[in-house]
Amino acid sequence: MIRKNLYFSPDKKINPYYFDGQVIIREIFSESDSKDQEVYFVEFVNGALTTVHYHESEQFLIPLSGNGLIGEFTLESSSILTDLKWENFNIRSLMVGEIVLIRPYVLHVHGAVPGQNFSHISIRKMFEQKMQGDRLLSSRTQTIWAFDIIQKLLDPNESSKIADQLSRISEKVNENILSWLTHK
């Protein structure tokens, strides 16, 4: 048996392009002590959010404190993320006591309601197994962030253009959240 404490697990260094606002991530379980799952304790401070991203495996979110939200959306056909042509932007509250399943390859954001704090546990499968002929192959699943998508579209050395695109995407996310809050 391996036991960990949420509050005393080591902080994980985060890429600032993956979050809007102050976020603290503590790595509970990872490849070093689990064969299949990664588990993180994530704290979003004063309305902080993830940036747009998707996972190659399912993700479970278990809210622990505060008021959170999750927003999922699709892209219009024949468009790319930076075109800002999004459909079906669906925002929901994340409330303590709920458990949320996010399907693989679904673009989404999650974090704190504006002006509030929020924390959750995140659980995700690290590896995917596929049969190829008579062999079972295992591959590491990834999280793909808007930053990564934009870097592939633009010259990776043009950091100001990448930052501008990320900012435009975050503005659109925040517009959708404000609209959701006013119509809630």
C-alpha cells in the first residue's frame, strides 16, 4: 500500500501557458509509483482556469472545495482552434460531492468561478493499450494544450504571436463564462 497526503505532496512545476491565473498542482501519484493512473490535487486561486486543452484518455475531476466550472466545446467543421469558431460551448458548475468524467479528445477548460477559489482531484489514465496483431502495445497518453496546438500552427520561435493567440482564446473562454454566469 502506498499512502500520500494531498496537502503535503510535492508541487509540480507548471507551464504558465497552460493556465490563466494562479494555480498550484500537487502530484499525488505518477509513473514513479503507479502503473496506470496519474493523480493530481489542483488548487485554482481567485478565478484561475486551465487554458483550452484535451486529453487522449478519460479524465475524472473530483471537486473538493469552493465553486468551480467546466466548459466543453467543439470546433466548427473545417476550422481550427485559432479561428475562434466554436460550437456547443457547454458550461456547468463543478460542485463538491460531484464527480465529472471528461471524455477523451474533448476540448475543455476547468477551474474556479471568477473571483473565487476552487480545488479538485484530477485522475487520468497514463497509458493506452492496443492489440497489434498478437502483440499488446502500450503508449503514453498525452494532454494537448492550446499552447501546443498554436505552436504547431505557427513558428515555435514567435513567442509573441503564440501569446497573442492564447490571449484571444482566453478572451473567448471568458466571454462564454460571463454569458453563462449572467444567464445562470
